[in-house]
Amino acid sequence: MRYGLFLLDEGPKSAVLPDRKQHRQRTTPTTPTTTWRKYARRSLGTPFPASTPVTARAVDDQGDRYRELVQKAQVRLSGVAKDKTQHTRVSACQAYAHPIQRELEETRLFLSKLSVDKPAPLIKSDVDENVADTLAKVEQMRHDFENQREQKKKADEAEKAEAVKKVEDAKQAEETKKAEATKKAAEEAKQAEEAEKAKQAEEAKQAIEQSKPIETPTTSEQAVLLAKRYRDMYSELMNDLAPKIRADPQKRAHCFKQRGLVTRGVGQLKDSWEFIGRTADSIKSILSASASADVQDWMLNLVAKSLVKQAEREVSVAPHAAYPLAATAVLVMQAYPKLSDMLMIRLVKKCPFVVPQYMAKQPGQNTDDFIKAAGYRRNDDGDIESEGIYAERMTGMLALFAAIVQMPDIGGQPNPFPVHHGWTWLARIINMPPRAISPLLVQTFLSVAGPTMLGVYGRQMDKLISVLATTWIASVAGSSPLAVAGKSNLTTFINEYRSSGSIRECKGRVIKTR
């Protein structure tokens, strides 16, 4: 209740509130003779809190009697409120529980009126026996059905296992068959390889056995003497110069370092005068840096060795690669003529056909020494290489020899190893009894150096080619694949020359300017 309690006395026309600091002044009616007591509404700005009980704060401090009355009224009102709340709760619980109690009493009364009687005993009859028999038969049928289903399941599993086994057996048989076929193929390949090796070994053996001292004209004797001279120079190089280089650590280290530069430069040669000139200048710079004559001679030997080795490895499969090697060799020989002897030393050691010379097994000479002198090699299995591989290597080194002799003057300086060496080689080989490899050697030489020799010797060269076609090719004996293929290819080459009047130029003969 938003009411304040004010007590008015007779006298003044307005009520004066006690404790003016805590309460606002309340203006009373202005009727002069009015004496009244009432509860006046408080203004809207100053309400009591909702939970605040009525207090005697508005009563004058001197009115103890009124304060006591207020307190007693407050206690009385609070007691009434508590009793009323409790009474309401009890009434609600009783109203909720009364229907439940009534329904419970009715249920008890209903159950007390019920009576339970025992069932009468069953009397067995014929119908019951028939039912029992039927049930027994049904049970038996169910049992039989379960047995049949179990047996069928086992039969299906057995059939499935049998099918899986058949598939596995078939797969195993197929794998066994493949393994046997693979093994058989490997055995056949091995047998074929062994047969090929045996054939190659037999060919090499026959070539060695057929080698014998040959009575040749004077030119061939001169070739033999020339070959002996170069072999003696090689022995002197290995027995005298090599120990000196090895004994001096500085010389050995210098040569070892420079050899790598030479080998890399020769291995990277290209069909270009610019590149060839740069490589030749590099080699000449290496030679000029030699501290002594011994070091320079050994470096010339290493340069020749690199050139010959590159020809043996590359020119055998690509004859046109001989021209850049030959041009580099000629450029270096113009500054260091001694390189021509070093080249011949290395060529004769590996390919005696550059003389030309057919090696013959001398009395008392063992097979290993002979095959080494003839230029043969042994493969990884220790067997002598086949005639085909041997012929490829020989033609590669002979192509380098032919490319050098046909090389024209370079930079206004003559070729230190001119074309007449080629004419001498061709005349010598025609005047020697040919071997199985001879047609291949002649065709290789003519393919590389033939156009230059035809331009230099003209009619003399034409006569020499006529001798080859009429008598020399027919004198090549033997039915080996090397001999047959060589004669056929050389015959075709000569027929093309006769029909065109010119020798077919080998690819790469004309070196590019750049």
C-alpha cells in the first residue's frame, strides 16, 4: 500500500511533518475549523519499496504509543498471512488426495468380491492321442528336413572346395608350364650364345692358324720395315721416356692433369672449323706449357693416344667423325711435326693395317702375343672378340689415317702428312695377297680419301680402281661372312664409280665453317 500515516492535531491550518530533512512537506487542506485524521496518498515521486513493511518512521519520535500500535499491527498481520498460506496448501493436498483414496477403496472392494476356483483336471481322449501323433510326425519331419539341409550344405561346400582346388591346380599347371617354357627359352638362348661364341672363336682361330709368313713384293717388305720402325719407337717410348716421367712427381702430376684436358677436348670435337680451331689451339697451348722436351714428347704421345682411341670408339660406327679428328691432328702437326710419328706409333700398335701389314704368327710366338700384335682384344669372358667387332675397330682407325692424308692445306700451311701416303698405302695393299678383311679396308679407305685421291692422281687412280675390279676382288679367298660382305660392298662401290665417273663422297668430308 502506497500510503503514509500522518497524525493531525487541532490548531494549525496545515500539518507539519517531523524530521523535515527526511520527508517532504505535505500541504493540508486550508479549511480553518477542520480537524481530521486520514491516510493520505504519497506523491508519485517517493513510493515505499514493495517489500518494505509499514513502519512508524512517519510518526513523531515522541509518539511512543503510536509506534507500539504500529508494531503490534505488523505482527498481527504477518501471523494472519502465515496461517492463511498454510491453510491453502493443506486444502490443495487434500483435494488432490481425496479422489485417489476413493479409487483405492473401490479397487479393494472389487478384489474382495472376486473368487478364484481351481481348474478341473484334463481328461485324456482319442483326440489328444491323434494330436500327439501328429505333433510327433511334424517333429520327425522337421528333424528330417534339418538333416537334409545339413547334408546339402556339406555337399555344396565339398563341391565348392573341389572347384577351388581345380582352379588352383590349373593355375599351378599354367605357372609350371610357363616356368618350363621360360627355362627352355633361356637354355636355348644360352646355347645359341655359346654357339655364336664358339663360332666366333673358331673364326678367330682359323684366322690365326691361317696366318703365316707371306712372300710379298718389295713394297710390302718396305711396309714391314716401316711397321718395325714404329714398333721400335713405341718400345723406346715405353722403356725410356715413361720411366723418366713416372720418376719425377712434378712431371707426372703435370702430365696427368694435362691428359685430362686433352681427352676432354678431343672427346667433345664437333663438325665445325671454329670448334676444331679452338680445340687445336688448346692442345697447342698445353704442349707449349711443357717444362722440358721429355714432358712435351710424352704429351705428344698422349695427344696421339687420345685421337686414336676416339677413332677406335666413335669412327667405327660413324665414319664421318674421322674428319674433325683429322683436321685437329693436322693443325697440331703444323706446329709440332713430331705428332705425325706419334700418331703412326699408336696406329701401328693397334691397327697394323695402316702400314698395311697382315700379321703372321712367328715361330715360337704364343697365341696371346700374336693376337695382341694383330690388334685383337679379349672380351669380358676372356674369349677373343669376333671378326665382325674386330673389323669395325680396324676400319675406324684406318678411317682416321685416310682422313689425315686427304686433308688439304689449312691456313696456308701444307699438310705434314700429305696425300702421297695414301697412294702408297693403296698401292701396297693391292700388291699383297688379300685376306678376308681386305675388301672392307679398301672400301673404307676409298670412301674417306677416294675423292681427294681421284682429284690428285686422276687417270692413275682410275687404273688402280680398274685393277681392283678386274683381278683383285676375285682373288679374295674365303667364304666367311666378312669376306662375302666385303667383296659385295666393294663391287657395288666400284660399279657406282664407273657409272657416275666420280667417287661417292663420305658424309662430313666438307667441314662446316661454324
